[in-house]
Amino acid sequence: MPNKNAKKEVAIPEVLGNYLTQSASVMEKIADAIGYDKQLSFRRERVFDELLKLDMDEDDRYIVNAIIVQAKDRVDTFYGIPAECK
């Protein structure tokens, strides 16, 4: 009959493997979120430059910029619109 210590020794690599797999998954999600936030920050900074390419009044450009950068889904939508449709 195997003793308890032998069972624990067999279980340790399995538990450690599960922990490492879960940790890798969490780290990947964190890295993706950080990458998206960094990209979003860069894109927000560039919105006004993109608006400069459009034929619009300067005051309207500031208003539209403020509206777009207010929410990340607006920034994503703005960059998803083809240039000829903006």
C-alpha cells in the first residue's frame, strides 16, 4: 500500500503544471489588455491629426475630437471608417 508522502510527491508536478498553465493564460490576458490600452492611447493622440485631414471648421474639429476620444469604442469606430468616408 503506497504511503501518503508518495501520493503527495506524485501530485506536486501535476498541481504545479496546472498552476503554470493557468498563470500563463492570465499573463497572456494581462499582456493583451496592456497592449490594447497602449494602442488605444496612441490612437487617441492621433485623432486630432486625422481630423486635420478633413475639411471642417477648427471649432468643429475640437468638438468632434472631444466626442471621439471620450470612449474607446468611438476611437475604434473612427479608425474603422475608411478615409474616403470620413
